[in-house]
Amino acid sequence: MARYQAGIRTEARIIDATRELLGEAGLDGTTLKAICDRAGVRAGSFYNLFDSKEAAVLRVVKDAIRAVDPHPSGDAPDSLEELVEAYISFVTGQPDVARVYLKIAISGATNGSLGGSMKRHHERRVARFSDAIGRENPELAPSESEARAEIVLATLSGLAFMWMLDPGFDFAHRARLAVNTSLITH
């Protein structure tokens, strides 16, 4: 039992170190050595818990997204408004992790594990957004709900990219305004 608890504490230190480094140094500056040094662990201990630096980074990103997820256990249907507000909360509430997420989304296609993980995450988000749009607009065919979900997510991502380039950009206002347009939801 003590070994199990030690592993949990080590994992938490690695995750905390990764999160801190991402905020301070960004994705490129968050190296395996820096993570291990900050967490006070050796590389072998790191590799007992994570396959790679990317796996630790993805864990930080997933934890941040899960923290704002309106229904992380899937126990209730999402509304489009809840999903959009969760996206806004992620970007505005955790800007350092959101920047890393956006950078991975842009560059992840060239890296097999990161690209695959981002693609699966996107597909799950499209399904959730599509389901919410379909329930709010029952006259839509499933393919139309899915197309609108892709438009919503592309819009949110585009606005988030603009915010990444200009931190003074009012992402939250623009995201709410864009999603309330008739093209997307009606």
C-alpha cells in the first residue's frame, strides 16, 4: 500500500511540475529533464508512470478540460450553451494550458501520438456538440447537426487562435456572439 501511495504522490508531483513549466516556459521549454528536476524525480520514475513528455503534457491538458466539462461522467445531456461556456472557461480560465492545447492542435498533426490524441478528442467534441445541436433543433438531420457542430468548433478554435495572438481580444464575448448566429444554431 505504501508503494502505491508513493506512486500517486510521484505522479502528482510530475503533473504539477509539468503544469507549472507549461505556464512558465511553454511547450518547447517543458523538457523531460526540467519536469524531472522540478518534480524531484529521476527519469526512470517518470517513465514508470508516463511513456513520454507528451503523455504528461496531454494529461495536464485533459485534466484542465475535464475541470470545466459540464458533465464529465456523461451522466446528463449537454446543452450547446454549456459546451460553449466550458470552452470559454477553458480558454479564459486556464490560458497557459489553453495556449499549449492550441499549439498541440496546430502542430500535433506531424506527431503520431499527439496528432492521434488530438483527433480523437476533436471527434468526441464534435459528437457532443452535434448531439446538443440535434436535441435543440430536432428537425435537423444528423449530418446537418454534425456539420453545424464542426462549424461551431471551427469558429471557437479560430477565435481562440485570435486570442492567442492578441490577449486583449475579447474571446468570451466573440465566442458567445458567434454561436448565437442563425447560421450555426438555427
